Amino acid sequence: MKRLLLLVDSRSYIRSNCYQHQLAATLARCYRVRMMSAREIRFAPLVRVAAYDRVLSVLRLRTLVRLAGSLARMLGDRALYVYEQDVWQSFMDDSPYKGAYHKLTAQLNIAAFLVTSRWWRDFVAAGGLPAKFVRMGMLPEYCDAGPAWEDRPIRLGFQGTLHPHRQAFYTQLAQMGLEVETLPPASYEAYLANLQRMRIYVHTEDAPWRVDGRMLRRNALWIKETEVAARGTFVVRDAEEESEAYDIAELPTVVPFPSREAVAEIVAWIEAMNPRERRDRMVASAETMRRRDDWMTVVQAIES
């Protein structure tokens, strides 16, 4: 089995983070993994980098920027793969890390930035930087169609941070007669359980970012739709071209909406659906996510 040197913020962070623990579990199926924490990197660890077949960073961007000098001394000219969930932070005009990718490329031998949006992968590559698209996903054991539609007590729901653009969205829906029950952030275990209490998850990411003076659609965070679908829950989300990168068309419980005015019609369509068809869609989405095992795209990216 190949050996992987995995650079992490801390072992406790990897175990507790909703996505990083899933990626780490997937990597452990494919490699003999040695984790090296930010603290170990900082204090000049004794590590023979040549003993590892691949070196992968899952450090948060702010940590990677802070430790770039230490990493350069440790790795020399060794190729480094950088897994990055918040690629836009290196390009947004109001980000404290604007320009970080170019600075990191100047300091380190970056084999590729592994970014979780295909739209942003293309944006990064257009700037002359090495980038590959990888999907975030759901561990197969988390993919479960769950309770029947009729046994789910929440008609329309959302769990997470109520950013201003989301609050405005839910207020507008309420004025249309669509009351969305919003739950505060919770542990990932509680979140997964709450998804199976919901019939329809209602989500928006309609809040453009300013990049070099231009307003760009987010084209990001479609992991939310796939993880909701993996729990047998229907989900409506504002349509973006990035949905194609996550093969949303394969998930019959995910319904992107072209405008906010269309949400009521979509909800009515789902609720009027034949119960057998509705259940079939719930099971199909969960099983598709189990089969896809999307975290494996990270392994494929560092091996190709």
C-alpha cells in the first residue's frame, strides 16, 4: 500500500470537522497515512519526505499561508497537493488572503490545487495556476434514505448559519406562504439526524462575491445538496451551472429553481407526487450517493 504524508491543522480538528473526517477516512482506505499537524510542521519535524509516495495538504488556507516558509524548508522541491474547500478566499476583493494561491505557488512546488468547485477550478487554471476539480461527498455509511415522507415532521426546513442573504430569502418565502423552519448550527451527527426529520430542505447561495471589481455568482457549496439527497430528503436550491459538476441530474430529489417565485410551484409538485414515486426518488438519491463515493475523487486526482 502506498504511503501518504497528510498535513493537517490538528488531529482533533480532522476527527471533528464535518467534511475533513470523511476525507481522512477515505484516504485511510487507500494509503498508509501519516498525519503531520501544523504544530509539528512549525517546529521542524524529523521526517524523511522521500519515504512517502504523495504529500497532501488539507490545511486551512490561513494555516497554509502562515506555514508556507516552514513547509518550503521541509519539502524542498517535493511536489505538494493542496486540497482547498474555500478557493474563493484567494480571489475575493475583501478577503485577507487575496492572492494567496500565487504566493504559495512561488514558495512551494504545487502539483495542483484540488478545489471543490469545477467553475472555480477553471477560474484558477485561467490564471496560470495548476488546479484540479474534486468533489466533496458523503461516506457510504452516511447514505441512508431514512424514514418515510409521512413520518418526517418538518415540512420545509434548513439547518445552518442564517447569513443575511438566507434570512432575506426565507422572509420572502414566508410572504409567499412558505414557512421554512430554521434550525441553528449543531454537531454533524445532529445535522444528519435532523435532515431525516425534514421533507424538503430549502437552501440558497444567492449572494455574489466581488472579484477584481466584478460580481460573480458563488458557484459553490453544492455538497449541501448532495449530502441532503444522501439522507433521503428533497432539496430545492437556486440553480447554478456548478450543479452539473456534481451531477445533480443523477439525484431525483434535488430540484434547482430558476427564480424564487418558482419555489412554491416546486414544493406543490413534490407534495402532490405519487407517494410511491416520491419514496423511489428518496431511495434512488441515497443509493446514488452511496455508489458514487465522491470523496474518492481526491484519491483519483493525486494519482492521475
